[in-house]
Amino acid sequence: MSRLTVIKAVLGPILRLMFRPQVEGAENIPGTGPVILAGNHLTFIDSMVMPVCVDRPVFYIGKDEYVTGKGLKGRLMAWFFTGCGMIPVDRDGGRGGVAALMTGRRVLEEGQAFAIYPEGTRSPDGRLYRGRTGIARLTLMTGAPVIPFAMIGTDKLQPGGAGLPRPGKVTVRFGEPMEFSRYEGMDRDRYVLRAVTDSVMAEVMRLSGQEYVDMYATKVKAA
């Protein structure tokens, strides 16, 4: 058994007990082959709760600072986060987005499930913000279908994404597969990339019931 499988087997029951996730639409996720899980991002625990609701390993990008700590604590954190499916990437600087994109492409080309938050960061106020076009590039480059998903209620259990979450109930809702084969070979067309991204975000909005804001969350946080 892989370390990811072992940690998921141990952590899964604990997370289910703490957050009692109500899972809807899990049957939409294919059991094998490359697939992109694209959803909203409310708080830190999203990346821990959603993967335990899926019957196959899920990989996702995380900040490399989670695995670069020193001493025993640093080694334990690195073991835990990478064992949970996190792939550390330095997302700072001009090359961060490219590194994350290429990492996602590699995971998908290996036939795995890759989770992404198109907003690029946690929502600052619970609303759904404009998606970055990396999600469109990934699906057009690899041909992997997109499964939109919505995290509902996690922000109430961990407001602001900081501190220890409190127990409660959350909902994880998966939508039907979306495929964009009609745009094959157009992964450099910015109008196509925006159209694909917006269609994914519209489905995430429908699943989550969030208010949509047509601007990037990073700009709101920087203001």
C-alpha cells in the first residue's frame, strides 16, 4: 500500500467523524484515468476533506513551505502533507504558475486525479471569484474531463482559514463531467481559455450557491 493510501485510511475516519461530510454526486467521478476536480476554495481544510470523499487518490498543489520546515516537526509535516497527496511547488515569482501547470499536466498524463482551485486562492469573504485559466489549459492539453465540485460549510468550521477547525457538518457536492474536446489544439487561444474557465466556474457557482464576483480574489486581498 502507498503512503497516500495508508494516511487516507487513517485520516479518513477521523475527518468523517469531525466534519460528517454529506457527499453528493461522487458517482460522477471516474474510477480510473485522468480527471480534473475543480472547485471553490473557502478554507484550509478543503484540501483535507474533499480527497477523503473520493474513492481514488487525489493529488493537488500546495505551498512548498509546508514541507521545508526544519527538525522533527518539519519532517513530520512534510511526511503528512505529501502523504495526503500534496505536491509542493514554489508558487512565488513569475514561474510559480508555470510550475503548477506543468505539475498538474504530469499528474494527469500519469492517469491520476488532480484537484485544482481555479480561483487561485481562498475566497476572502465566502463569495466565488473569477477563475484563472490554468484549469482550461490543463483540460485542453491533456483531454482530461473536468468534474466541478463545491465545498459547502467548511468556512463556518474554520473561519479565515486559520487556527484549529471545530467539528461540524459540511457538504461536498460533485457535478457531472465536463469535456471540451471541441476546443482541441486551442490551448493558446485566450478567448477559448476564458470561455472554458468561465463555463467551469458557472457550474461551480450552481453547485455551491455562492454569489459570483467577476474579479480575481487576489486583487481583492491586495486592496
